[in-house]
Amino acid sequence: MVEAIYSDIVYDAAGGFILTATSKYKGFFFLTQKELLPRFTEVKVLKGGNYVMVKTMEGKWGYVSNSLQEFFED
């Protein structure tokens, strides 16, 4: 269950929910019941909902899987 710490929760047709915290950072709730906590400035859901593309506070782009594995270039 999603707690009331979010200012916005939006369903994305690609599969899952984009979570926006009161701090304006974004996270994601996968349909596999895994929650990616809001610590990103942008979250883009990839088709199928198994991965999201995320942007960190430092401006670095990467991917997170529905098992919460993170993939970033060095």
C-alpha cells in the first residue's frame, strides 16, 4: 500500500504508477508490487513497465528494473 507521503500518484499506461513526493522528487510503483522510492528528478516508464528510465539529482540518466536493480554508466 502506498503511504500518504505523496503529493501525486499517476498511472502510466506503460504499466505502473509514477509517485511524486511532497519534496517533488519522483519514484515508481511497479505492478510487481515493488516500490522505487522518490529520489529522482524525472521518471519515464518504458513499454511493458519492467524498466523505468530515471534522472538523478546530479543530472545522470540510468535505468531501474522491476526487481529494483539500478543500471547507470560510470
